[in-house]
Amino acid sequence: MRPSINPLVSGGGRTYNCAMPSLASIVTQLRQALEAENVLSAQSEMLVYECDGFTIEKNSPDIVVFPRNTEDVSRIVKICSAAGVPFLPRGAGTSLAGGCLPVGGGVMIVLTRMKEIVEINLRDRYAIVQPGVVNVWLTNALKGTGYHYAPDPSSQGACTIGGNVATNSGGPHTLKYGVTVNHVLGVEAVLADGRIVRIGGPAEDPLGLDLAGAIVGSEGTLAIVTKVWVRLTRNPQGYRTMLGVFESCDDATNAISEIIAAGIVPAALEMMDQGILVAVEAAFHFGFPLDAQAILLIEVDGLEAGLDEQRDKIIALCKKCNAREVRQAVGDKERQKLWKARKQAFGAIGRLSPSYCTQDGVVPRTQIPHILRKITEIAARYELRVVNVFHAGDGNIHPILLFDERDAAQVQRVLVASNEILNECLNCGGSVTGEHGIGVEKIHFMHKMFTGSDLAAMGNLRAAFNPLGNLSPKKLLPTAGSCGLEQKHPGRRAAL
């Protein structure tokens, strides 16, 4: 066992010297507050929690705890706060920016055992869920009701709704339906001092400031969400789902612009390039044309009246942009098969490389051809292979950099190349994240995206919720302390 928990907690631009409690003392208190089986402290057990989906950066917590309800979370936080030790929440660990990396060690609060769908209220169109509910569980629970929960991240079979709230996740259907914040009515949360608060609720328009909206996307730095009121959406009458096959990425991206310019807002508009197509086809045998340079997965939904007209117009626009063919899914079975292919794309990457790093930039739709060419240029310069699968309709790109993390030189090239890609997104008038968050990976970009006054306002909000900075320290805001990446990977900053 490690003898003590890191005594330095940074937050809001300040560093506090905390008393150095023994690890054994904290473990004893936590085991008294929870059942012993819900507290882990052996160093070998900590390795499971040393990183999330951003595997380049790793650090183990000192203690891992598994609360089962809000009261457990409150008790844990009060123990940590009284002892002056850092703590942070974690869901399924699918986040891709180091959002649940325990930078300074401390206590990790894993919320996956809080997995109850508390209530489904169809009359008032909301559901109440605990944060450990996997996104697709709610989808399955709503089958046959005529309603669905609209946010559908590609990792929805594994990611939790609590994690979706933390990073304001998107997904293929956010082009029409919006991201997580557009579907959260309220939250119950534990503040950094252990108090339990409820913000918002089932009402469509709660009174006062939109503090629930502030918590969504705050990456666990303001409070630990323990319950979520989510909006349910009526199922559309019908769908038209199409697969456009293109000889070039430029033609595919031009088709995207043509569709949006025509006044059509698809429910989803996704793109996959040849590199990812080959992997998906090898893994799942969907029948994709392996010689195509790009495919578009396009879906329109809504009232049956008018869907055929939209479909026909989309097909004509794709053909205008040199589509080789446009296939239409016949029946729900074929539609589900196409969506399975898109959502399992990341699972097929293991056929291409032992490690990968997924970026999450955003550019205006008209800049997609440019950014794809730039990604190809950067990949060639750093001798890296990059494949692309992304939410093309709203310009949210996801270049996937393939490498072997056992090779330090490759890791270094991936980090520098990633920085160049994200810098180019900013040059295009975009952002360095659409749905994965800032975490620790992109904290050094915050000064480029926001003014000092903007960051100060964000820091003030964080200090109001989390005055000692002991909740999720060194995340999201540069004023909350450096994440230390520049020490481990000096080329990361040298490339900026």
C-alpha cells in the first residue's frame, strides 16, 4: 500500500496544503460508511482504473469506492472533504480525453453500481435514471412505448448516462435532435462538501438560472451527478435510411453540403472512409464496397408524408456529387444493420492497430473537405495511419490515429499530429471538442479557444460549486492547474 494520499490539491488557480492522512485511515472510514466489498485499495486493483479511453496518459487512484445510492456518495465526499484529499467520479471509463484520470491520485468514486432506471413517465415525457445506467438500457426499456431517449453516442452499448451528462455527449442523431444538454431536465447531485442538491426536475421550463445546463458538460468538476431527469421524445412515424457510395471523400463531403443547403435536416448524416470500411467489413461482413473511398449513412425521419420526397431529393443530390450508387434500407431489419455497422466501427479498429487515439474536432461543414485533406497531409508527414468515421452533418470529425503505445516514438508522433489537427480545426473557425470533452488531454487548448475573461468567469463558477478544488482537480480549466502532460510528453507543447 502507498503510505499516504497526495497532500496537494489544486483548484481555481490556487494550491492548498492539506494534512497528510494515512491511506489506512481513509480506507477504514470508507469501509465503515460502506460495505467493505465496495472499497478497493490494493495497488494491483488500482491498475484497472489508471486511465479511461485516452490510454496515452495513465495514473492510478489510491482508493476506489462503489456507492449504491446518493447517500453513499454524500458520505464518501464528506470523508474526503474532511481529510482534504482529492476525489473524482467515474462511469464506464469510455471517455476519450482523460476526463476520469486521477491526476493526483486520491479517491475514485465509481458510479457503475448506481444503475437503476428509477421511473419512466410517458404521460409527462420524462424518465429518471441513476448515473450508472448504460445509455442503451434506457433505449431498450422504452421499446414498444412509442418514445425514445434521443442522445445516442456511438458507444451507447457501453457508456453511461452519467458520463454522457459529464461530457455533454452527442451521437449520430444529434444533427436533428441535439446533444445531451437538450434532453436533461434536471439533476440530483452531491456538491464538493457532501451536500445533496436537486437542480431542475420534470418541469419543461424550471424557474431560475439554468444550473442544470451548467452542470451538463462540466466533466465532474462542479458536482457529482447521482440522478438525472431526461426528456423522452416521441418516435417518428417513419424513417428513410440510405447508404451513399462515393469514389472520393471530396465528393462525399460536397454531397453533405448540398443536402444541408437544400434545406433538408437529416436525423443523421455520418461518413466513413475506406480505411474504416475495410475494418468494419472484415469484422462484421455487412457487404460494403471495399473499393469505395467513402460512404455516407443518411437518415431522415418524421411524418410519413414527405419522407419519400426528401429521400428522392437526397438521392438526386448524391448523384449530382458523383455518387456511384445510393442504396436504401428496406425495412427496419436492414436499417438496424446499417446502424450496427456505424456504431460498431470503433470495435473493428483492433484489426488495424494495437492502439488508437480518437480526436474530436469540429469545423464548419463547408470546411470538411479541407480538414480531411489536412489530416491526410499531417498523417503522411508523421508517418501515421489515420482512418475517419464521424458526424459529418454537424462537422464533428473523429480522425482515428493508429499506433502502438509500446513504441515511445510513435506515441510522440501521435501527440504532435493530434495537436496539429486540432489547431487546424481552430484555424477553420471550429473547436477542439464536440462531445468528448477537454479532460486533461486538451486543457492546453483552452487559452486558444477562450479569452482570459471567459476562463476567469468559468473559474468563478467552478469555485462557487467547488471552492477547495478537491473535486476532479486539474481537469477542464487551465486555471485549475496543469495536467502534467507537458512533462511526460514535451513535444506536445513544443508543437503548439
